[in-house]
Amino acid sequence: MSATNHQPRYAHIVGWGMYAPPNVLTNEELAKRVDTSDAWIRERTGIVERRIATKETTASMALHAAQDALEIADVNPKQVDLIIVATSTPDYVFPSTACLVQDQLGASSAAAFDLSAACSGFVYGVAVGANMIRAGQYETVLVIGAETFSKIINWKDRGTCILFGDGAGAVLLRGSPEYGGILSAVLGSDGSGGELLEVPAGGSKNPASLETVMANLHTVRMNGREVYRFATRVMVDATKQALQKANISLDELDMLIPHQANARIIDYAAKALNLPPDKVFQNVERYGNTSAASIPIALVEAIQAQRVNPGDHLVMVGFGAGLTWASCAIEWSQPTIKRQITPQRAAQSQLRYRWANLKSFGHRVLRRVDSGVSKVLDRMEGQNNGKGQ
């Protein structure tokens, strides 16, 4: 087929899901741990409460969000071609959190990898997934943002511990020749500002040691004033750039879904873009900053609140450590009325995931048996060779 006859592919969001730990930490409770108050936190951040993982991990929350997204899209996990998990708090350095999700979902045909771009990570992941679909590499891509930031917080530092929470959100992208879906993406970075928001230790430069642990170098450090200045600039610029690339005017924007880091940053961006409150979604007061999970959680809640409808133009925009920023413009194409899941359908899904877990366990057992038998055979062959000499 010639290039002139090539039919363009578009990546549409066909499924969405989220998970927030049930454990709530309010400002009043936090004030008992650190020198702060509910009024002080609300005035500076807009945050009232946040969710804190107890038994949950980044992978387990990502799994819940992914399952919801697949249910809404009515897609079998075996149809997923690629899983991208955006996170700064993976369960392990390796294996990737994405591989853990792939295994528990039973997504036997999926490639999987983690993406590290801090709070911008989810939009980075959406951009990568959409481009994979446009290129014809994959048809169905699951993008997840998941974080357990509570595990890397210094709970004595009121400049950071008041900000962050835990959670996960996911979208399922699917290819289609129909116009719409992810229309543009803007990704950026400025590594010269890396020290403004960082976890100093735990990598190869400062590996874990007694000294790094005692000095709290495995927790978040942030220059709040400089990050605020950076964020207010790039949120506005990146939103405009994504709209321009998609040939959508600012007047045609129906909903801005920003990274939920700070209400003051969101309000500044809305004012600079001349957007009324009904065109800007905000839920930072209930979750705090969930990093890579904040934008997909906000998207899901916007859909649940019936503030996203077919034909709407959306922009998702975020910023984060790196320094990084990212935005994407979307023409929404899917009905947002929640599909009714019958008891039979729910039971089928539960059976599918339990079977995936059982198969995973069986693979582990067989791998160990195979290893054990191979060692015995190697030992026997070695003994026989010795006797032959």
C-alpha cells in the first residue's frame, strides 16, 4: 500500500478506572504529627484530606484501576498489547510494576514497562501509547498512573508531608480509523531544575546505607517556591501548545484536567487561560497530590460527575520532578454512562482473574521443579562423566 493511501489511526480512550485507599488522613490528624494546622494547609494548598495506603502497594492499586478500565471497555486482558505504568514509587527497582500488573491481569499477550517522569508520567505514558497505536505497532494499550508517595515522605517535614497522597488511575487506549481521541501531545523537560524536587538517595549515585537512611535522604525534598513558579508557567504554556497542535481554539476547550498538586496553581492556570470554574476539574482537596495518579483519578471523577461527554474537547496537563511537563488534547468519543455489569459478568471477571493468579502460581511451581530436576540431571551426568574417565 502506498503512503498516499495509508489510513490514519487514532487512539481513543475506551476505558477508565481508579483506586483510592480507604484510609483517610485529614489535616487535623496530620497536625498531631507535625507543626501545622488545617487552616494553614487549606490556605496554601487547598488540601483537606488525602488517602494513605496501608496494605496496598503501587502494583495492587494499579491492578484495581486497570481492572475497572477493562470492565468499562469490555475488553479481555488477553487483548491488551502493551501496559505502561507511570510511577515514581514502584514496588521494586525491578521487576517493573507493569510486569506485576501484567501477570495479575492475565494479560498474556502484553509487553510491559514502567515510565518515570514523576507527576507528568501519566500524560507521558498516554503520549507513548497513542503513538504506538498511530504507528500500527499496537492496537490496545493500557496506561496506568499509580503511586504510594506516603512511603517516601518525611513525616516531620511540613513542607512536603502535607501535600502528597496515594492512589491509582488507568485508561485503556484503542486504535480506530475514526477521527478523535488523543489529537496531540506536548512533552518537555528541564534537567537543570532537577534538584528542586528530588529523592536524593536510593539510586546508583547515593545507594542505600545507614548514613543515607539516618539523614532521611530517601524521602522527598522540594524547593516549594521555585516549583510553584515553574508550575504556573508551564501549565499555561503546555495547555496552549497542546490545543494549537490539535487545531483547537481555547474557546472550544470544554474541560481542563490539570495535575492536582495545589489549588493555587490550578486557580492561577484557570485565570491565565480565562477559563470559568465549570471548565476546570479539581479534586485536590480530597486526595492531595497523588503524583502520576492525579490526572487519571481526576479524569475518572470528571466522567463520573458527567462533566465529560462525547464530542467534548479536553486537555490533560501536568508538571513534575525532572523537571518535566506534559499535556495532551483529546476529542472525547466514548459514551460516559456507566455500563451496567450483570452479576454473571462480574462473576466471569472474578473467575478470569483468579484463574490468572492460579496460572501464575503454576508457572512459578513448574519453573522451580524444572530448575530442581535440571540440577539433579546435571549432577548425575557429571558423576557419570567422572566414572567414564
